[in-house]
Amino acid sequence: MPTYTVTVTRTLTLTTSVTVRARQEDEAQDKVRALIEENQFGTLAWEVVESQATVDDWQEDRDEIDIASVEEDQ
């Protein structure tokens, strides 16, 4: 009987907020982009536990941080 290797993708989305002082939205985005480029948000470490399937290994395919929205605080 033939055997097959099946690739499985699992996506994890983490969302957080950060407060920055700026004169306008563009400046706020620029400040946060600078923090992202300086790796100020740290790195992500994860571990798969209690997996019932026999897998070769999990790999990190993508690690990106994006700005979803900018809103002025009231």
C-alpha cells in the first residue's frame, strides 16, 4: 500500500495594543514601525504538547508583525 506525506498548516494569530504619543496617525504608525524593526516586541517561542499524531517536526514558516489599525485615544 502506498504511503503519503501530508503537509499540515496551523496558524496562530496574536493581537496586542501599544500606546504611543504622536501628533498624528502617520507619526504614530512610524513610531510603531520603528519599534517593530528594532525587535522591541520580542520573539515568539512555542511548543507543541499533547500531539497524538506522529509528526516529523513543526517549522516556523512566517513570523511577521503588522499594524492592523491606528485610533486616537479619547
